[in-house]
Amino acid sequence: MHDPDLRRPSARARWGLAALLVLAGSAHAACPSTDWSREAMATWKAESDMRLDTGRRDALVSTLVDCLASPDPVLRDGLGYEGLQILMRGNALDHERLRALRDRLQAMLDAPDPQGVARPFAVLVLSEVARTDRIAPWMSADERAAMVDRAAAYLASVDDYRGFDRAIGWRHGVAHGADWTMQLAMNPALERPQLDRLRDAVAVQAVPSVGHAYVFGEPERLARPLLFIAKRGLHTDAEWSAWFAALSTALDDPTRAWKDEVWLAKRHDLAAFLRVLYLEAGLSQDPGIAKLRPGILAALKALP
């Protein structure tokens, strides 16, 4: 990526920026900040001005990241996430700033999140970071592999299934984790073992063991990375059929069938996931996606 307004910083300046962004994440959240008020951020977003000087832009990035932890959905979603998305899709961040942003966001996944909003929105922005590497590669193979591991681990570990709340807005940890997984799955640089890691994470949340019934569109979001994995054509029909058959084992206990809330929720989720994929696979002309059809159909027929 090239930004005519940014000169390549010195090594000392690059490390200084990375340290600033990471350390800022461990301090108290500053959204709005003394550098960027709510009104200033909203005005900037409306104009999408990419001509900010380096210091002003760095302060904006830091403030927008802090906004991801705000319980106010306008600050968190409308300004924090959307503002960072604008910057990245406008090629406004050089590679070192993208690295610093990635590291700070990943640090948020390990930090306390009392409102339950910071982690899922850090993940949503990480999906945009992954997208930048897909569009114009800048990560090393090791960096990309590490991100695959983080994304798969996050998606598989989500246990907060809250979606939309009238006061707080969206949390949507599973859907945002699926978006991060999708952006990585779309990257042609990933190899089969990495795709398998992502696919296994999707399986965990396709039929949650806790028996949570999805109502906020999660099956559709979880289906997307699977379709892009299938498009690579690296798995056989038999391998996909075995994968879908393994999902169906969640309903194998006949003593709980139709008389247990957890079992019913699992059936609901599995059926929703399979039907989304059945529709997508039926409409697609892609030969890789066509390999999904026998396994999906067999799993649908096997539903109790």
C-alpha cells in the first residue's frame, strides 16, 4: 500500500508508535479523547479525510480503538469500528501502523471486558486488518499463521452469545469471529492445515455445546468462511461428508431427543446452518463448493 501523505518513519519512530498503541490499550479508555472529541470524530468520519498529518492520524487511531470498549453503540460501532474501517479501506495506515494496530487489538482479547463489547469489536476490526493483508500482502508467513491461530482460538472460545441489546447495541461475538475467520479463509496464502484450523473453529460454534439457540443470524455468518474454504478445492467430497457427519453427532443421544432444551437448541442451530449451506451450495457453480452438497444433504436427511 502507498500513502503519499506518509513518509516512511525511522525504525525508532516505528517502534515508538507500536509501543504507544499497545500501551494505550492498557491504560484507561479515552473515548472521546482530549485530541478527538465526539463531534470531531463524527465530522472526520463524514468527510473521510485521509489528509491528516501523521500525529493527528495516530491520535485518531488510538481514540477509535478506545471507542471499541465503549458501551455507547454510536461510539463503539458507528465511530470506532467504522472509523477504523474507513482508514484501512482508504489505505491510510502503513504496514508498521497496521502491525501496531493488530497487536493492540489482539492484546484486547486477553484484557478484562466487563461490558462484553471490547473483545467482539476488536475482533471485527481484526477482520479488517486481515482484509488489508489479503488485498495487498504485508504480513510474513509466520505473522499470518499466528493470526490464524488467534482467530481460530477466539471463535472456538466464545461463550458470550449475546447478540443485540436495545441499550448496548451489538456484541455478536460469534458472528464477528466468523467474519475474522472468513477474511483469513479468503486469503490465497493460507495452506490446508490453516484452513482446517479455521474450519474446526467453525464446527465448534455451528452447534454450541451449551445449547444456545441462535436468533441473530449467526448460522449465515458461520457459513461464509466455510464456503470460502470449500472454494479452495483442497478437500474431497468424502472429507466434507465426514465433517458434516461429525457435526450431526451432537444429536446422537436418543434419551434427550425432543424433550431437552439443550438438545432442541442444538437441533435448531444445526438445521439452520445446514439449510443456509444447502441453499448456497445449490446456487453456486463453483466446483469446490459443489463438493459440499453430498455431505450437507446427508446431514439434512439424518436430522431427527
